[in-house]
Amino acid sequence: MAEEVSYNEDHIRSLDWKEHIRLRPGMYIGKLGNGTAYDDGIYILIKEVLDNCIDEYVMGYGKKIDIKVKDGYVTVRDYGRGIPLGKLVDVVSKINTGAKYDSKAFKKSVGLNGVGTKAVNALSDYFEIEAYREGVGRRAIFERGVLKDEVPIESTEERNGTMVRFRPDDAIFKNFKYKSEFIERMLWNYCYLNTGMSIWFNGERFHSKNGLLDLLEEKISDEPLYPIIHLLGDDIEVAFTHTSSYGEEYYSFVNGQHTTQGGTHQGAFREAYARVVKDFFGKNYEPSDIRSSLIAAVSIKVVEPVFESQTKTKLGSTEMEPDGKSVRAFINDFLKEKLDNYLHKNPTVAEAIEKKIKNNERERKDLAGIRKLAKERAKKANLHNKKLRDCRLHYNDPKSGERAKETVMFITEGDSASGSITKSRDVNTQAVFSLRGKPLNCFGLTKKIVYENEEFNLIQAALNIEDGLEGLRYSKVIVATDADVDGMHIRLLLLTFFLQFFPDLIRNNHLYILQTPLFRVRNKKETIYCYSDKEKRDAMEKLGKTAEITRFKGLGEISPDEFKNFIGEDIRLEPVVISKDFTISDLLTFYMGKNTPERQEFIIDNLRVEKDLVDEEKPGVIIEEAAEA
């Protein structure tokens, strides 16, 4: 019989504000992470500080923000009104204190619950804040939310505003490292939504004149089929066009906040756009045919918006303001007037849209028969298929809760690699898909090949992305191949598949490359795994010249006991990001098209051979193959 556990007043305890944030950080910043994903907590910390600066700008105070990131420290300086000096400590350390509770001071701000900066304070091992108002100021310094020092600044030449400097606590954000490209993307979004404002990041200026039009021009990775349509109204701005890519792509915002998971406003735009286009042409086109290959940006402003989480990635509001129009009716009425007028005035654009709709309709009907056969084949294959070793939780399942963001699917080459990962994985959140061999080079092929090729069809089915990303079953899709020529080729073939047919997966930061160690350096006391030649040299310097070095050539050579070190808490991932300097078609043509002199020259210039990995500066060191696995 189980031992009876007493339950009384002694078991009830109250946490202070900082203890609760540090104990349950996911409630405040979504997830932790180490900086390899755009929505990792260290970027949310920057965003929470920036939101306050943006709110100042929106209210008409301060057109410039300075940001510096160096050695893990983040410094943010705005030139707004400055926090009232007597409340400086309170607003960053008392949960129910802040100006955002006064709707007169901040009518359409993002940070309505006054928690953001307090979370940054609690989750930083160093947090400093200074406010300047009319030639005087105040400074406060905290460590992990505990006030260490507070001093008045008797006289200053600093312009009005607020400065925050912090360093994320590496006890919480283990091995964290900021990636400039993720910060830059965040800053550009702020600028697109606040034309006229300048953000300076490590000396580089970010500024937008044309708002969402600039955003789409930067985001489009294929040639638009017609000039971007840019429509403006009170509390709403939209921009959109069609490309030759597959899928739908949306960038949605509320009060300047990037709602990466969409919400009521994004859903309303999708419905309204299809309805207005259908009514304009007077034909009963399928909404999916109207929207396929659409890329759009939508921004609205709402009084006291309701988000579905503290990280504000999905709008839950159904009303524009108290006792006002619904979000759905507001967006529908706007598009019904503005888009309908635009299409009447621009018949060549209307003609291009209808041509694209008809092409989508034709392709959908062509695929209908083969899609049905492929689904039946996939269903039969799944009964016996050993390719996918699934996990218990899934990204698209509400029952998975916060852990849904941890779900991943590794795509591996061969049974040996998949075997090592399968034996060492977390069965709750990590799935493994094993490739039979090298996938087909699908460059230049139509989507028909996704259904005709069994392996591609099974990958599509495993991810559940046939009809878009709404049903995506894993937060991250991780390509795990060997670091040799064959492994790199397989990686390129998989990237081609996703770029060609499911670019949204990459645009929404769901595709990653697994980094596995190239070397193991060890002596009798310590083992160090190294991911580069430099790390190997550093390890050899630390462990001595007699250290044994093992060169890993394939994932299958790493034993399951060792593999768990590389796919757990300390996993190293490299996000796949589409550069704004190239279109998808340019990238695929260069890397996967016909062999050209330009590509041959590129390969020769970037070729690294095995001897490059051997440390020639350390004579006497043993380098052996990893055979014991």
C-alpha cells in the first residue's frame, strides 16, 4: 500500500514575483533555448524591452532607438519620455506596477500586462536600468531580480529616455549565443510597422519608408507575378502578391507585434481576400485556388488586444475595440472597398490574378487522382513502415501543451544513423525518419513527384504538411546527415525538396541542420567533443599533448550512449534561412541545376579535404577512426 502523504497548510507557499518567473519562465517568454531558433527566450527578452521603446514612439516620443549586443550583453536605449524616476525600481520589479494599465497613456500598445521588463530582470544575471528626465536621472542595478544598487543621477546631459542593459542568466539559458540575423529580422519588422523610426543595431541603421511594401519586397524569394498591392486605412495596412512558389505565406502584426502564429486577424484576411476576389470575378473559384502561392502582410491596431500567451504570438481578440466592429467584419469591409476598387482600376493585375487562379485550379485537378492513390499507398505503408519512429507529443496537438514546441523529427540517412538516434532520443518529443538512400533530385519537377515518389510522399505524410503548415506535427524538422561528401549531397537533395515544394517550412523557421561532433578528445579524466578544428585545438591544449583524438566520420559510428549528449539539452542546430540576396529559383538553379563553370569554380574555391581537419601544428597526437561504436 502506498504511503499516505499529508496535505496541510505547510504545503501551501507563495512565491515572490522573481521566484515565480524563474521557476516557470515558459509562462512569460514561451521557451528557453540557446539562441539557435528565432523564438528562443533570449530574443524574447530583447523584444520585451523593445516593445516599451516602440510604445513610446507610437505615442509620439522619440524617433530613434539604439541597440548594442556584445559578449552576451544587450543594451537598449530609447529617447522617449523616460520612466518617472520615483517609480524606476517599481516598474521593473513589482508585477502589478506600470503605465500600461492606464489606457489613456497607452491606447494601442503591445505590452498591456506590465510583465515583460520584469521577466527580463528576473531572468538576467545582470540587469541595469537608467532613466533620464529633464537633466536628472536614476540608475538601478539588479542580479536575477534582486536589487543590488539604486542611485540618483544629480545632473546629466543625456537626452530624455530610458536605457536598459542586461545579460541573460546562463544558468537558465545554457550555452546561449545571439545570432545577428534573428535580431535583425526582429528589428526590420519593427521598422516596417513604424515608418519614420530609426533603429541602430551595432552601428547599422534600420529604417523603412514604405512599411509592409518594403517588408514583402525583402521577404519575396521568387519573382512576383504582378506588382505588390499595398493598401492603407485607419488602423489597418495590407500588402500582397502571388509568386510561383507553393503554399501560402503570411506576416501578420497587431499593434506592431509580430504574431508568428497568426490569429483572428490573419484568419479574417484569408477569408476576406478569397471572398472579395471571388465576388470580383463573379465565379465560384475554390478559396484554396485563390490563395495558393499568395504572400501577404497584414497589420492592424486594436484597443487592448487579447493574445493567447504572454509571448503574444497569436491574437485572440475578436473585437477591434470595446463595443466596436468585429475583427472579421472590419477587415472584410476594408478589403471589399479597397481591393475591389484597386482591381477595377488595374485590369492587368486582375488578369494576372485570374490567370494564376486558373493555373492553381488546373494543377489541383491534375493532382486529384494521383493524390488519392498516394494517400492509399501511404496508409498501407504506414501499417508496416519502419521509416518513421514517432514520438508521443506533437506540435499540432493542443494536448501537448508547452512541450509541443520541443517536438522534432530527425531525417537520417541509413539504418545505422537512425538506430543510434532512436536508441538515445527522448521518445516524448523526438521522432526519427530514416531515408532508404539518396533522395531524388526534384529540381525543376512539378508537385506531382511528391505523390509519385514514395519517400517524398512519406515525408510529407509524416510532417502532415500537404495542405499547409497548420497541421505540422513537429516544431523542428532536423536534417541529420554525415559530414562527408555523400552526407552533404543528401542534405542538398532534401533542402531542394523543401525549397521547391514546402518553402513555408523554411520561411517559418522550422528546418534545421544537426551539428554533430567531428572529434572526440579525451584523457583518463575528461572527454571533450569538438565541432570544429578550433574547438579541437582548444581541447588538446586543455587536456595535453598525450590526449587521444577520435575523428568521427559518420553518425552511425557514434554509439547511442554518446549520441544522447548531442541531441539533448546541449543540441547544436543550424537554422536553414533563405538569404534575401537570392530568390529560391536562383539558389536551386545554381546548386542543383545543370553543371556550370560558375558552380565548378565555387566548389574548387570552397573545397576542404580531409587533411584540412588534421592538426598539423601538434606533432605526436594520435588521430584514429571511430570504430568502437
